[in-house]
Amino acid sequence: MSAQQSIPWEQQALHIAIDTLQEALSGKPKEQQEALHMSLMTLRGFLAAQNSVDEEFPVAPIQTSSAIDASRSNKFKQLLYERRTMAGLSQARLAELAGLAESAIANIESGRALPTQLALLHLLSVPELKLEVSDLPWEVAESDPNFALNCWLAPGFDPVKMIKELSMQVNSFGGHIEQGFLYMDPMSAADWCAIADLKDYDEMQASMQLDRAASVILEQCGKMGLDVVALGPGSARNEVRLVEQILAQGGHGDVRLYLLDISQPLLSVAYRHAAETLADRGGVVFAIQGNFHHLPRYGQLLYSPQRAHRRRLVTMLGHTFSNLENELRFVRNSLVGFGAGDLLLLDIRLAYASTDRPADEIIEKDPGLLKARGRGVSSALRQRWDEFLTGPIRRYAHVQTEIDMLRVLDLSCPIPGSYAVDARARVRLPSGEEREFSVYYSRRYDSTKLQAALSREGWETVANWAYGGEVNPCMLFLLRKSGPALRLVE
């Protein structure tokens, strides 16, 4: 039986689809090629995922088409052997560390088969090998380096299961709808993009002082390369603005932008925008579909900065940090894989009143709460937000519902001095029964107390910048993971 015949029919179908799309690319204009490239990356991700669960086929046969460069693969097999032996690892031990079958390592080193994309990413995550992305035998696109392999599905990520869980929650007796569900389906992504396109929202985001942040980031990095890990970037406008500033001010292109998002539709929008904007500036863009709460599982992002001579910058822009269920627990558990000298850039809303003041005073001053309706939030923006927040309930409820949005003050927050605006959907069923869901949670902070809380978690403030004015007071923070300073080895 030939190698091609022994491949399961699911993998054969994926190979045929990939080959067909690859052949169609050459005759298409550039604007159509972008959509086909995104489809190719998705199919290759599914193929890699299929290979990873079947130990009989841990690597792709040489006869099949893939994003692996066969000529570069010959050099890589030798590099892998050298790095493995220098690290004192047997093939069995390396397979254990990488989460691969031992036969996969043997096949790659012997040249009997080309590695799959997922196998390469797993090898990249083994620190003892000291591999860089540039070491891997990706097939390089002639027209645009950003169209080389640059998208993967994170380990264990299952969007179909998440949609089922969303449907179950929407049709329950109420409670909390986890915020990640708001971005899952294409309609939710479209609603979010409609908000980002509104003048009020875009102007506030554009006022963020990313140029000043870029200058300080470059001071912190020195001559090191920089990996920007963008968590929940949405349409990635802020993240791309930041990278543009870093590239312009730094005078070099050693910047890699990783876009990590739970939403495949938003990730496609973000990747396309980032790739088009940064293509001529030297930045390289990668897209990862995954859940940033599971960051410790994504070993390809968690190399040792000291050994790789690179810095990592984690970004949580667009008030992503403020929407977390428990910010301190996230910093403590989900950012555990980042090392001394790594940076964190986040933006937050500032409190309109001290939490020591009566609740009525906070409600009266904060435009996000109902008593302050009309102050600071335009009716168009409020309407778009309500459509976005109630969208999953309207689409996944088994019966037709009527929904009212209300916003309530919550003073029970983990970080001292902070309070939250809890957006709640009150749902009326045809029977007259009412159910209530918390659909969005946005905190406001006392900046001094926030910095103290993050310092206790090992993240020291490097600099901060106010923006947004009196109506929407916000602050951008740059923090550094504490520990011994990194030293660049010449």
C-alpha cells in the first residue's frame, strides 16, 4: 500500500482541497488572493489538527502538497538532529517534550517525511532546542512574506463546542454569559466592527498615546527583537497603530505581531488589516485562533527571552483587561509563562468617583450607568452596543424573546478602589416569564491602587499616559515583569 493510499480519507480530502486552492491562486487578482490565502491557512490548520490526533500519520508524506519547503526541510532535519543531540535529548525524550510520536521525530530527522505545520510548532515550543520561527522550513510566498504560513489553531480550541455551550446558557434560567461568546459567530463580529467604525468610538481609541508608548517600549527593548502578543485584538486597529509606531521609530523591522483571538471572523478581519498595513514596513504577522485564558498551553509563545535575545510585549487594548472576570487571577495564572523583562501594555477606564463615596454619587457621575444617560455616550453608540450585547440571545434562544438592557453598579471587585458597570439583559419569554443575564462587565479603576495591585503580582509600572478627556477618562499603562534585567549577548 502506498503512503498516499494509507492516508485516511479525511486527510486526502483536505489535501485535494488545498491543492485545488493553491492552483487557483495563480490566476486570481491580488484582492481575491487574500481571501483564498485565508481559506488555505484554515484548511492547513485543520489538516495539522487531524495529523496531531492520529499517531500513525504524525508527519505529511513527501508526495503531498503542503506549506513546507522541501529544499529547506533537508537543512532543517540536520538542524533538528544537531540541536537535539547538543541538548542531550533522545528521540523519545524530545517526542515527549513536544507532544509528538517518537516516529515523527525519527521520520523528520531521516528525511523520510516532511513535518506537518503543527509538528513544527510543537518543536518550536521545546526550549531545549532553541529554535526560532526563522529556522523552520516554511514555504516562503514570492509576492508577500506575510502570506507564508502564518495562522494556526491553538491546541484544544473547539469553537463548535463553545457555540453549543452558548446555546445552552442562553436557553437556561439566566446567569452569566462569558464575554468571549459575544465575538464567536460572524454576526457578532459584524456588530463589533460596526461599533469600531463609529466616529465616537474610533476617535476615543485614536487618542490613545501609542506613539509615546512605542518610544518607551523601544527603550526597554534596546537592540533586541520584539514579539508583540495581542490578546483579544478585535479588528486590531490599536495593535497595528502601535506596531507601525514601533517600526517607524525603531528604524528596523525585527517585530513579529501575534494576533490571538477567540473569534475566527474577527481574527480574519484583524489579520487582513495587519498584513496589508505592515507588509511594506517590515513587520511579520501571525494569527492564532484560541482562548487567551489558555495562554500557558501555547508553548510557541513562551520561549525564554534571555535565551532567544528577544523581548515580548503582551497587549490588552480596547479595555480588554477591564472586561476580565478576575483581573488579578488572570495576571497570576494566564500570564505565568512570561519572564522577567517582558512587557505588558493595557488600557483602562478611570473611576468617575471614589468607591468610598455613596453608590448614588458614582451612579450619577458615571455615563455608563443609566442615571447618567446622555452624558458622554452618544445614542448611536449606545444603540450599537445594545445590539451587540443582545445579539447572541436573539440568535440562539429557542423562542422569540423581548430584551431590555439595564446597567447596574457592582462594588464587589477584586482590585481595591475599582467598581464595575454590569450590563444585564432582561429577557421576557412569550409565557411572560422573565430571565436575566449578565452579558458584559466593564470596570473602572483608581490608577494608584491598580498599579499597587499589579506590582504585588510581579508587574511594575514603567510609564502611563492619560487620554480620553473628562468625559471618558482613560489611561494607558506599560508594565514590566520584575526580575533580573535582561542582558543582550553580542
